[in-house]
Amino acid sequence: MDGKNDGIALGMAKGVAQGRASLVLDMIKDGLEIGTIARMSVEQVNELGRKAVLE
């Protein structure tokens, strides 16, 4: 059972990473400067991600 849970956790972590990468790419496409994106905290990026999912 541990292997299955490990696989699920790994899959979820990869999904989160892909979601964040997609969010950053969208911000770049929308014209947000790289320096601005880099200064954002993890909390700010997560909040933007949550808002994007709700739209």
C-alpha cells in the first residue's frame, strides 16, 4: 500500500509543479515582467493559481 500512496503523492506533486509552470507562462504571455514574477512570494503565486482555477 505504501508504494501506491507514494505514487499518488508523486503524481500530485508533478501536477502542482506543472500547474505552477503553466501559471508563470500565462503571466509572461499576459505581459507581466519576469522580474515582477520572480519577486512574487509562493503565497502570492498560490493565490493566483487558486483564482485561475475558479475562473
